[in-house]
Amino acid sequence: MIKTSTETDTRNVSDFYKYWSEDAIRADLDAKRNSFVTVVERVNGDFNFATIVRNNNAFLGEKVIRCGIKRWDKRGSVGTHHYEHMEYADSILDVLGYYRDNGYRIVAIDNVGDAKVINEYSWSNKSVMVFE
């Protein structure tokens, strides 16, 4: 349900979404999402993970899947976790196997010397970005 303009809304959302309920915002974003999934394992620091959540929100990814450690401090995501589809999995291998079997291309993101430059990479329509 959309709130009325007479109510105070102190959330950190763009003006377009001011006074909308979280469910209404999520539904609007779901209609616009891109077909990529972000998978995270062994990312040190809650703020590093929160950065990934914020970026998934900014680029409208389908969901964020965290493998391994389940709990994290959500303050660094500055509220964007409310509008994202967040999942937890015990095994990254199970997650990657599922998406591979469903036609997604698995893309490991790293800053090693032989890596392709990300803006020169030819993206598949359905991709899983893995941060480890």
C-alpha cells in the first residue's frame, strides 16, 4: 500500500518511492529486475558484504545468496536489504550446480592478473556472479 504524502517517511529511498510501502517498492523493482544472481562466499567484513547488497540493488539483480556465515550486520546496506531477495545456502557448490543446470552462466569475479576486464566481458542473458 502506498502511504499518503502527509505521513513522515525517513527511509533512505529515492523520492520516487517516498511514501510507498516496502512491499510496493519490492513489487515495482521485481518488475524491472535483470536476470543475474549474486553469490557470495568468504567475503570478509559485514560492510564488504553490505556493499555487494547495495550494488545488487543498484543494478537490480534477481537476488543475493550468501554461503557460509549466515549472520551479518545489516547497517552497512543502508536499508537496501529490505528491497532485495536475500537467501542463505550452506554449500556454494549446490547453489552453482542449481543455476548451471538451469541455464545460467557462472562468472567468477576477482582482480587477478589474467582476469578479463569486466566492462569488456560479453555477458550472458542469465548470469551468476560469484564473489569469493
